[in-house]
Amino acid sequence: MKKVVVGLSGGVDSSVTAYLLKEQGYEVIGLFMKNWHDDSVTISEECPWLEDSNDALIVAEKLGIPFQTVDLSSEYKERIVDYMFNEYERGRTPNPDVLCNREIKFDVFLKIALQLGADYVATGHYCRKGVIKNDDGTETYQLLAGVDGNKDQSYFLCQLSQEQLSKTLFPIGELTKPEVRKIAAENHLITADKKDSQGLCFIGKVHLPEFLQQKLKPKKGVIVEVPDNAQQFQMDVPLFSNKTQELEFQAEKPVYAITDGKVVGEHQGAHYFTIGQRKGLNVGGTKEPLFVIETDVEKNIIYTGQGKMHPGLYRNTLFVKNDELHWVREDMALESDQTMEVMARIRYRQPLQKAKLYKTEHGLYVDFQEKQSAITEGQFVAWYIEDELIGSGVIS
């Protein structure tokens, strides 16, 4: 009998994952990951992980499977939280959920599961795993979108490797959320009607600005409003001698100076803000709401523009450096000067967009057919062919 360790989070998705695997004849062990207990950074007065671990225990008892809690908080702090602070300090916006899957669930947690003698780990992600049998007897694993288009979470797993996928099962990927809740209710699982968790992966109810302020000190600076007819947006496109030069030009963000607009307010630190952000600027009196179009953490200036159609928010092209480029399908990785037509997204839940990949010596350009709003450094771009996630990278 194959042994599977399920990451029981205390939510309905992982509860049904454990139930389905038991029904399929696997020997199932439930493991709850405790990822935070750093009192120097207050998360919330409430302590959701205690409630969640209790719910996970009740589910395990109901299913008649062994259950234990593992404390991964030191790894979580080192690999996720410290990384987040470092990225925000540099003026980039990390995605903790993608990192948590790559660094914690499918690395540290996977290793613990294998030490327990497990053949696989399983999580309650809405995605599917495909297997291609190769002529030489080896197998290639596919990361496929979940059947429920509304809940597809393949984007969050965009950094997984072939090795990690080989040891992973996603039992609810073929189901919709309502079907998952129905299975939980029919089997009297306590989590059947539990609301989906919000907030930072595993930490719980985090109010991000307050969280960041505890490590990144406030620093007063100015908010500048850049008009939509600023010089940067009127530039003629030069003639290029090759495609790489053109892509390089298109991927470059406009560079702003205070003289490009007018000072309209103050902020407490450019490193708290991200491109596309509207809330928290506290500037009134404009015809349309202000959106952040750029942050300069060196000079501590936030540049904004009126309205969500402001040209400062839009670009066609982004760049991923070689060391931040990842292929789930290593066999499909591009060599220099090769291209690939794909569908891509730059954030979770964004509808897939037509794009073309261009590989150069230094990295990869993703050139979208239509301009994209708020392409943000530090976030992940992921690309697909049909419903298969092929690769991803950190936006430079």
C-alpha cells in the first residue's frame, strides 16, 4: 500500500484531499505545518493557526488517520519572511504564496514526508498532474490547470520542479469547489462550511503594511502625480537593428523625476507601496483616483497617475533574468534565439493573455500581444500551452 502524507491545513480542501486518498486505498498521514511563532513581529491579535490545527486534528480523527504537527517556523522565517522584507526594501513586490509552495510545502515539508517513509505528499490545490511516458521508459510530469477555472491554482505552483512533481498528488484538481464542499458535508467533516483562508500563506490574517512596518522603518517622502501626457509617454519609437534591441526598449520602465509632475502628498515609505496600488495614498481632490505607477526606494519617492488607464501603468514586454528563470517542463526550455508562442499571466486569477517568449543570452523576454497593467518587479510571470503550465520566472 502506497503511503501519502497530506498537508492538513484545517481547511475544507485539504480535508477532502485526505478523504479521497483514503477512499482510493492509500495509507494516509495528516501533517499540520506550523509556520509562525515569532513574537517580535505581531501578526494579529487572533491566532488562526491554533484554530486551524485543531480543525485539522478533528478531521484526522474523523477519518481515522494518524496526525501530527511539524514546526517549520524557523525555515519559514528564513526562506519566506526574510526574503519578503529584503524584496520590499529593494522596491520589489514578492509573491509569498509561490515561494511558500516552492520552499516550504514542496521542499522542507516534502523532505519530512519522505523521511516518514511516504511515497507522495498531497495538498488541496486546485490543479492536476499529468504523466507523459517517454520512449526510454522515463516519465515527464505535467502541471495542469485545475478543472474549476474559478479556483485554478496552478499559478501558485509555477516554481515546482520535475522532481517535486514526481512525488506529489493533487486529488481535488478534477473537482469544483462546490463539489469539494459537498463531499465534506456528506462525510460530516467539520471544515465543510469553513470559509477559505485569506492572508499570507500559512501565517493567517496579515495586514501587510503593518507587518512590513515592524521591520522596515517608516521614512517620510513625497507623492508625485505625473500627468498622462508627460514626456515619457510621447517618445517616438526608434528604429532597431534587431529584435532584441526592440524588446529591450519595450521592457524598459519609464524613469521619472520630481520635475515630471507635481507633489500632491506625503507617504511613510516608498518600500510599502507597489505598482498598481490605489489604497493607502490618502490623496484627495483628483478627478480620478491615483494609482502608483512607480516607486523609487533610493530617493523615497512615489510616482502616481490618475485613473486605471494611465499610460504609466501599461507595458507590453517584461524581462526575466537567467537566474530567475524556471522551466517546469525542462524538456521544453528555450535556447538562445529561440521563441515560443504561449498564453501567460502576471498574477493569480488574471485571465491568460497571448504572448511570445524570446530567449536571449541573458534571459527571457515575455512580449504580450496586448499591453498589461501593473507589471511589477518581484512578481511571477507564468506561461502555459493550452492548460499546461510550462515555466515561470521572477519579473525584473
